[in-house]
Amino acid sequence: MPNWTKRLQEAERHLNAGRLDEAEKLIAACLAQEPQNASVQYLHGVVLVQSGRQEDGLQLIRKAVAAAPKDGNMAFGLARLLERLGRFGEATALFRRALTLQPKRDDYWHRLGRNLARTGQVDEGVVALQKALTLNPKNDKALYSLGTALMGQGRNEEAEEPFERLLKLQPSNHAAWSNLGVACLQQGKIEAAAQHFSAAVLHAPNEASYHANLGIALMYAHRHEEAANALSRASQLDPKDARAFANLSVVLQNQVRHDEALKAIQQAIKLNSTPSGP
């Protein structure tokens, strides 16, 4: 193995550990020996991007990808970077290119599907996500992305299945519990929604939105005292959530707690009339 290859591998280890200065020194040594090598240029570009020299790094990475048209990993890496920068059209094209080179990479299919769904091409995104799961049924990120994509289309009943599969793999995934609760609530499955929101609260007790959604489900189930407790907790965790105060007012009114209900609705009105920040 040439010395520059060993240095490049060491540079990558430093990069992954966040030691950017050490990585850049080693890459400089590699460039002295192999100035036109695509792998060296690519890693140099990644270091520059992570060091805050975004455009310089991006230019180097593009050059490396152009010089190595059959390297799917480089194309995928550039696509991920462009996705983070909000350049979704370019990212989509590169995800597709990476997949033509390595069509059995479930992580590539996942990123393509998520990117397509994010940019409004949901049907095509769902197909790509399903392809990822065909290749790897335990791809947790693809399961989550598929569930959210289906929910975005209003296909809430279909969305339940990927979230349920994900929760078998990750029983403490509070975001999955919450989304499953929303999917059930949208279908009128009130008790199931309450159970799922309760699980979300159990695993992330300081997330205000989970308490708020639990309160709504309990309110619809006419479990007003429990709903009041959940909505009170939501308003404590997020004192700027006008909706939580408004819903709290409703359940307090249903309990004939008129003075408390009045205070809650007044707070909701105050929050709604307060101008947002600049």
C-alpha cells in the first residue's frame, strides 16, 4: 500500500473524529504526492466544507466526482451535501446517479425517496422508500420516512404499518409513537391515538407537543380530567403554545371549572394577539 494511501486513511479517521486540523495536514501530504487523485481531492473538499470553507470545498468535491464517474460513494456524498444546502434538484440527480452504480444500496434508495418526498414528488418518493425496505426491511430511517411521506399524502391508515414496524425495532422511538398517534387521530381512532401519545410522553416527558396531542385525544375521548392534566403540562413546558391554552380552556369548561377556563382562554387570546419576533 503506497504511503499516501495510508495517510489518506489516517486523515479520514481524524476527519470522522472531528480532528480537522490533523486531517488537513495529512491530506496536504497526500496532495503533494497525488495532486490529481480524485479520492484525495474529495476528502480535501469534505474537510474544507466541515471547516466552514463551503464553496471551496464544494468545488473540490464536484471536481472529484467528475473525475471518478463510476464511484457511487462520491456521488452519494456530494448528493448528501447538496441536500443539506437545500439544492434538492441537484441532489436528486446525484442520488439517481449513485443508484445506477450501486442499485442494491438501501441507504441510497432511502435518501432518494426522502428527498423526492420532501420536494413534493411524494408518489415517486414512496416507491423509492419501498425499494429501500425491500432491500433492507429493518432500515429504520426508511420506515420513518415512509410513514411520514404517507401521512403527508393523507394516507394515514397505510402510514400505521411502517411506524408499527419501526417500533418493533425501536420501542422507545418517541417520534414514531407520536406520528402513529397523529395517524390514528386523523382516522378517528381516539383510544389508540391516546395510547400512542402516552407512549411518546413516556419516552420523551419534556416534549410539550406530545402532552398537547395527548390532551386533545383524551378530550375527544371525554376523559376531561386526564386531558386537563396533559394540557396543563403542555402549557407549562411551552408557555407560548396558544392552542394548548385554548384546548385546556375547553376541558376545564367541561369540568365546570369556569374561573380556570377563563384564565386559560384569556392566555390563549393574549398569545394569539402578541406579535411574533422579527
